[in-house]
Amino acid sequence: MTVYTPRRAARVLLVDAADRVLLFAGTDPARPGHGYWFTPGGGLDPGEGPAEGAARELAEETGLRLTAAELGAPVWSETVEFPFDGVWYRQEQEFFLVRVPSWEVDTAGFDEVERASVSGHRWWSLAELTATDERYYPPDLPALLTRALAAHRPTADGGAAC
């Protein structure tokens, strides 16, 4: 029987003006051949709310500094079970959509685990995600991104139509 460690997390769908989403390339230290792409974000600190955690993680992992209020409401949530570094997690996570005209990713805020397990990043279009054989999480990211972008279209004044 698998024993799961409970974890709460917040993730960010960081999308540029070309509707490409930022993903990091990672590996599980306990399974070096298990490579995958994933969205910015991570575990919440004790007492931290999802928007606060998403803002903190976004700053640490990309250098983009936003307030929790600027993130708005989550666009999706899920509970996932997965192993990482020999531990099985049951993670409740919420996703926030952040649109930027463009962004030069700065990973200087990575912690030790991220420096050891993340090998790069890139911006992915929906067409590239749909066509790739590479593993990414969440596995239904193209559908999630399509729904989130449709619900949060930019308006002519730079805001979002929700």
C-alpha cells in the first residue's frame, strides 16, 4: 500500500503575448530517466494561501514579481498523486493564469532541489504541446490552457474579459 504525503501547492500558467505557456524541464532525482515539463509553482508554506504561494513561487522561479491580488482567482484546481525523490505525494493544487507581453526568465531564486532537478525552460504553444511526445504535467495541459485563455481573453485596453 502506498502511503501519501499530503501537500498543498499553487501553480502558474504564465502565458506570453503569442499565447505560449512557460514550462520548466525537470527530472525526478530518484528516477533520473524520468524527464518532464511542468509549470512554475510549488508547495505552499505553512499558513500561506494559494495566491500568496503562487506569487512567491513565480518570483523565485521566474523573477516575475506580482502580488497575490494581481494573480486574481484560480482558473483550475486538481488533486494529483505522484512520486518525487522517493516520496509519494497527494497534492491539492490550484492554477493561476498570468499573461505577460513577454518575459525574460530569471531562475536565480531557485532553491537547492530546483537547481538539482531543473535543466531548462521554454515557451510552448498549444500546437507544440499537442504535437509533442515529451511528457508534461498536468497531462491535460492543452485543454486546461485552452479553457483558461478563452475565459480570460485580453481586451483592447490590456485588461481581461472574463
